[in-house]
Amino acid sequence: MRRRVRHPVRLVPIAFLAVIAIGTVLLALPPARAGAGAAPFVTALFTATSSVCVTGLTVVDTATYWSPFGQVMIMVLTQVGGFGVMAMATLLSIAVGRRLGLRGRLLARAENQALDLNNPGRVLARIAIVMAVAESLILVVVAGRLWLGYDYAFGRALWYGLFHAVSAFNNAGFALWSDSLTQFVGDAWICLPLTLGVIAGSLGFPVMFELWWTGRKPARWSTHTRLTVAGSIVLLVVGFGVMLAFEWGNPDTFGPLGVADKVLAAFTQGAMPRSGGLNSVDYGAMLPATIAVTIGLMFIGGGSAGTGGGIKVTTFFLLAYVIKAEIKGEPDVVIGRRRVAETTQRQAISVALGGVALCALGCLALLTTSPWLTLERALFESVSAFATVGLSLGVTGNLGAQAQLVLVVLMFCGRVGTVTVASALALNTRPSLHRYPEARPIVG
């Protein structure tokens, strides 16, 4: 039993379940709630899961429902969850590399320059340093702005800066303002550092570390880094363009804003669906076309071994290259003069289809448990939970206990599932001693 539990793929969900259980107990204590009595079990469980899985979906107002003790617990659980996501994904990559032969290990080392296959402790220390530096920079800017620009007391400004720095870099989406960032929609000193923190956290530790050492020399980047960086830029441009074009004249979102504020809001809201979860305008007031694109961006998510969720940028763009090769009739999938292994292609297809199935089942479960939901809102909530984004169209707090438990399952599966499924497929890959006769069923 000990050997089975210590298997790297099984250890990840067990570790996350343990932290969620501890967080649920702590948030269910009377001191964690601002009002009288203790928080209901489902509320505590939902908030703990959302914190550990760095989602940010809430069924109660974080700013008013939880006491300072409860808010500190949410921040700590978010920090532990974000570090755990980056650490577990990175360590699973090391475990996969160690299971390969000499040739495979050399290829893995070339593609993951930040991962020391022989020294996991050093990797964990680097992750901790990266998180500390990034969050400290965000803390200084946001706290300074609140202190100097909004007359916050120094201690309160420091606390708000720390909380939102942790929330942003870990792509959690929690805020100590009841309206999230809507009151700062035109304040670049608040929105920009938080948005940049979300983008940095979603890149993933291997990419951040490789960019730090290679600088602006794309020729030295690994295929994984090229896919992640190029894909992230494309998605950011798409998100920015869609927000700006579709919401420019919407009187309930961008309409009343000036040109500069519209550009800032478009950049912020174009990046947040990548798993950030904070919002400077009301998503519930956005046009259906904007919501449809937002759902797509949420489903794709951030980079591997990062704090972002979804099926991951590399998965999505790798599948795009697979489709391109199939359309052109090419025998191999080639990215930057590197041939992608067929096993990697199958892993990407499995993760993507698994994500589609989970979102579809979650949407169906929400429609069943909450018949008053529209299909658009149910799909938005299920994708937001699966991709651990934390954005909502304003219905999460009105859901019943059964629907909340559905979102709890989606958050856990979305946060842990994509990492463990990809790692399990990689660890189970082994050469076959025989091959069956080829079949060609009709496709399409």
C-alpha cells in the first residue's frame, strides 16, 4: 500500500486532497467567519478547494464574509496550492525523465533546461525563489499605490498588496474588494502589475527559468518554451482584440470609459481568462460573442508547470500543428525543426478530449441541479471551474449545495487531472513487443 501511495501520479491528488481537508477544517472554525457562528461545511469546502486549486470562484463575498483570520487562511491555502501546482508538475516532469532511457533523458534535458533530473531539491528552491521575487514586486507596486494614491493606512495597504500579489501570481482570482478590480478599471498602477503577475505565473516555471538564462535569444529556446511563449502572445493578442472590438461600445462595460481606460481594461480582461480570475468590468454584462471567446480562452488556460489551469497552451498549439501536418499530408509533426513524438501527440489528444468531456458533464450536471441556469451560464461556470479561472457571470453564489459540489469536483479534476493524466500516460509508455494488423475505419 505504501508503495502504491508513493507512486508520483497517485501522490499528487492525495496531497491536494489532504491540503483541501485541512483548509476545510480551518475555514469551518468560528473565528474564520466575520459573522456569528461557523461557516457551513459546503461553503468551507468550496472555498478551501477554490483556494488550494487556485481557482478563485466564491459562493460568498471574500471581503465581508470571512474574518481577517479566514482571509489569511485563504491566502495561505492559495500560496500552498500555487507552489504545489508548480512543484508537483515540475517533479512529475523529472519523474518522467528518470523513467526514460539514456537517449530519452538527453532529449528531456534538452527540452527542459530548468529541470535538474538529479537534484529535485534545487528545483524546488528555484521555484520558491521565483515566486517570492515575483510576488514581492507586485506587493511593492500595489501597496505603494494604495498607500499613496488612495490614502490606505500603511498596514492595510501592505496587507491588501500582499493578498492580491499572492492571488495574482498564483492565478487565484480572490480579491478583498467586493467588486474585484472594477473600481480600479482605469488605474494602471493597480491593474497592470496584477495582470502581469497573472501572465508570469501562467507561463510555468520551466519557461520562466529558461527565459531568465537565455534572455532574448529564441534560437536557444526549447520547443516547449517556443510553443508556450508564442502561444501565450497569440492568445493575449486575441483576448485584447476581442475585448476591445466587441465591448468598445457596450454601455454596461467599456462604453462609458475613455480611450486609454478602454485599452487598459481590454488588456486586463483579455489576460484574465487565461486563469487569472480577477475582473475590472462585469463579465455578466458582456456581449454573448465576448463570452463565447472568453470560454475558449479559459479552456486553453496557461502554460505547463505554471499556476494557470486549462488544457495548457502547449497542448492546444501542439494539436494545431497536428492538424496542420494532417491537412498538408506530412508524415511527421514538426515544430521548429524538431519532430514531435507520436506518444506526445496522443497525450495531447487525451488531455484535450478529457477536458472537453469533463466540461460537458459538468455543464450537464449544473443544468440538472439548477434548472434555472441558461446553457451559456452553465457552460461558463463549468469551464471556469475546470480551468481553475474563477470568473463568473454572477451565478456562483446563487447555486445550491449540489451544484456547488459539482463545481468542487470540476475544480479538483481540472487542477490535478490534466497534470496527473499527462504524467500517467508518459510514465506508462513502454515499447510493444508485437503489433496487430493495420485497420482503416472510415473517418468523417
